[in-house]
Amino acid sequence: MPVAVFILGLAVFAQGTSEFMLSGLLPDISADLGVSLSQAGLLTSAFAIGMVVGAPVLAAATLHWPRRRSLVLFLSVFAAAHVVSALTPDYAVLLAARVVSALANAGFWAVAAAAAVAMVPVRARARALAIVVGGVTVACVAGVPAGAVLGQLWGWRSAFWAVAVLSALSAVAILRALPSGTARRTASTGPSPTEGSSAAAGTSPAGGASPAGGAAVADGGEVRTGVRTELRALADRRVVVTYLLNALVQGATFCAFTFLAPMVTEVAGLGEGWVPGMLVLFGAGAFLGITIGGRLGDAQPMRVLGFGMTALTAGWPVLALAGGNPVVLVTLVFAQGLLAFGLAPALTSRAYQLAAGAPTLAGAFATAAFNVGAAAGPGLGGLALDAGFGFRAPMWVSAGLMVPTLAVLAWAVLLDRRTAHAPVSRV
């Protein structure tokens, strides 16, 4: 696996830490800036919305930029926004900085996923994506608790400074390590194991797609896609269904993850000191799931999705019913984290496989779908709590979101079978 892929994962770790660390910093931010806790909570919502909007828009806007330049630019803007966040005494400026951070993060995600896919053979795509996405799970395991510790020791601003420094270092590392051959976005379906170094770098084999076919425009021996070309590749119903699966799975996951603390303290009756440990346990399960899912997702993606989604669906109601038992709680927090994030590489790899003509926008919309779920799930869980259904309610909401997920998965299998048996037109 190229070193550059691991560096992309490091950058995602920094950005993932920023996205989730506010859960442990909101009280301090609220007190320091003189705003209510709910207003401070809008900082998290603003980030999620910025991710949803920014991923496809920025990916399209920078479609013909060199990948390395795009990644360094996005990381630089992300780091600068965190410097502003660490310095400002004004809530409105902090809110705007969070939106800018999210936009930069969204753009980075879209380009990073495409770059990782371009640097490896087709058979290793899910593994490469697992390393990149694994940065988020490591952020849950290490970054978020570290941010909370920094906030307790030196104030919430120190956590923003730490993210800014790590992002800047990641930008320098990408500038040095990312192969120059991945400079342009290509319309290739991914290098085969026999295509040699040019394919591994993300370039098209000699010749490429014909401009007459409308798929791409040849430029310097590489195939460059346009926005319309990539959007046409995304019009496949199987791609849309894959994004819907991603949004539903993440909605269920982040609904439960966001409201895990009251399950620990109010339902299981454990002390507040258990909460960070449970978050780390969930992240550890997620990290293991990403690792396993990355290895299995390339070989048997639909089996991974079928087994994982079925088990995940069964786990949420069990957690809701038996989460008051500490042993059951600990076991299922780890298992559900493993299952939920174990599905991510297969879902993302499937999107790239089905939308091979959209090497950049495929990742952008995958990022958007992920964050639609990350924003909608906690919102639905919050509504259930406000309605007075109790602290177990978010787990039931997660279970409810997984029921249509299984139906959508069945739809995906049906579409695959129809496509496999469709007659091939001959010219």
C-alpha cells in the first residue's frame, strides 16, 4: 500500500477529530463565548451541513485541478479556519469558521478518496478506502478523547490549535509524498493489476477514451472528465441506491453514537467517568470493523453488506431493550461500532465501481451521503428524546432506520441481477 494513502488517512484523522471533538468542548465554548448550550450545539450542525453541501460543489469546481494541489489547498484552508477559531472571541466568527472548515473538509474528502483509489489496483480499492476512512475511526478512538483532555488542561481553544498544527503537517506530507502521476482526475475504471506504474499512479493507459464518445477529453496522454460526464455516470440507479444505503446506515449509527452518554449514565446507571471509555470502545470496534471490512469488501462486497446490515439491524433493538445491563452494553457498543464502520469500505468501493466514469464526484456524493446520515440521525434521535420517549429512544430510532435499509439493500440486489441478465447490445 503506498505511503501516500496512509498520509491521507492521517489528514482525515485531523479533520475527523475536529468534526467530533466538540461533543466534549461545548460546555466550555458556551461559557466562554456567552451563548447557550443549544447555540453552541449549532457549531456541530453547521459543520455537517457544510459537508453535505460542500462535497459535490467543491469536487465539481476543482474537477480539473491537480489532485495534489487540491488536497494541499483544502488542508491549508482547514488549518487556517482552525487558527481563526482558536483566536476569535466572537460566536458568529466561530460559526462561520466551522462552515469554512466543513467546506474544506468536504472538498478534501472527495479528492482524497479519488486519489487513494487511483494509486492502487482495483482489487485493493476497498482496503485503500478503509485506510483513508479509518482516519475517522482513529479520531473517535484517540482524537476526540485527546481533544477533551486538551480542553480540560488548557481550554477549548488548545484543541483547535492542535488540529490546525496537525492539518498543516499533513499538508506538507502530502505535498512531498503524493505521486505527481495522480495530478489529474481520470475517467479510468481503475488500474488492473497488470497495468504497471502509470496505472497505479492514476493515469489512463495510452489511448484512453475517445472524445467522440463524450466520456472524456484526452490531454497529454491522460483522460480528463468533465462535470456533465461524471454526472451521467452517477445517473445509474444502482449508484443512487448505494448512496441511499450509506445515508441510512450512517443515520442509524450516529443517532445511537450521539446519545450514547445518557444510555451509559441514565439507563445502565454507570458513572460519568464511563462515558469516555464507552466512546473509545465504540471507536475501537469501528477501527477493527474498518480493517476487516476493507479486506473483505473487495472480494465479497454484497455478502459483507448483507451480513453486516442484518446483524446491525438486530443489534440496535437488543441494545435498547437490554442496555441497562452493563455487560450487554459494553459488548454491543463494541459490536455495533465494528458492524457499522465495517460496512463503509464496501459501500464506498461499490460506489466507485458502479460510477467508474465519475472518479471525483463519486467520492464527493459518497461524502455527502455519509454526512446526510450523520446530520439527520442525531436530529431524529433528539426529536424522540424531546417527545418524552426516554433515553432508550435513540436506539429504537436507529433500529427503525435500519428496517428500510434492509429493503433498500434488497432493491440493490434486484438491480444487480437485472443488470447482469440484461441483453448486451451489439453494433
